[in-house]
Amino acid sequence: MKVLVACEFTGVVRNAFTAKGHDAISCDLLPSELPGLHYHGDINDILSESWDLMIAFPPCTHLCVSGARWFKDKQKEQKEAIAFFMMLINAKIPRIAIENPIGIMSTHYRKPDQIIQPWQHGHGERKSTCLWLKNLPLLKPTNIVEGRRQRIMEFSPSETRGKERSRTYQGFANAMAEQWGNHIDSY
């Protein structure tokens, strides 16, 4: 299966699919942190290629509720972020998953199909993560663990804070590759 992992600089999701035998590539404006197939550039350059599945992590800076107090000052940026999200969800790809924190897309587009937590997939933390799905099943918990720490909120302000907050948990990546990669033909 040809898998596009859009807006991913870490390579975590891409490598989870590659480990399961899929032809996966990540794409981001940043270079990949991990070795593997990565398109370092604009997603529009490769979005129209023939993909079986796209998992996208569009930037949430102007979409998530944690930034709501700045929305009135960033209306242009927010419109651009909404348009980018909608471009991804409307891509001509048969199976799509869009990941983002709780935010305005629930009203500008629709409510997410699912909200998952790291502690459902082996990480003892809380981080409500929304999934909007097209022709994909809901993710089932893979490893429910103790701990409900909200570590992401504890990050100190820094130049790398946004990048650190956007990292995908390995448990999420493995669940996506295992569940969506193995059951793709039935949807």
C-alpha cells in the first residue's frame, strides 16, 4: 500500500508503516529527523500522486483551543489554516486520517470521528487527539496504561516548544500502522 504521511518531520508514523511492509513516505517543510523516505517540501508537490492512504498532521497553531485567546488577532492565519485542513481532507485519496488537537475544526468542518489518548496506546499521559477519518475504522486501544499526566502542558516556552508538542507518540503510530495497514482492504 502507498502511504503518504503529510506534515510529519519526525518520521515516526512513516517508519511504523514501513516496518509493516508498506511503501510509506513522509512530507514536511522540515527535514526528517529519522532515516527513511521523506519529501522535504510543499505537500502540494506530491498530493496528486496515486496514494492509497494519507495520514495528515496539519499545523494546529491557529486551529486548537489552546490558542483561542489569540484567534481575534490572527484571523488571516486562521483562515489559511482552515483552508489547508480542508484541502487535505478533500484530497482525492481513498482513505484519509487527519489528526489535530481539540479545536475549531469541530465547528468549521465537523466533529471528529474519534478522540484518542496516549494512555490508550502505551504512554501514561493525557493529550486529547482528534481524528477525522475517511474510509478508515476507529483506532482501538492497544495498551491501556496507568498515568494520566498532561506532560505536554508542562513544556516551558522555547523556540522548539511547538515542535516538541507536535510529536506523534510511538504507540499511536504503531496502532495506525497495525490497524489501518492490516485492515485496509476491508474498507
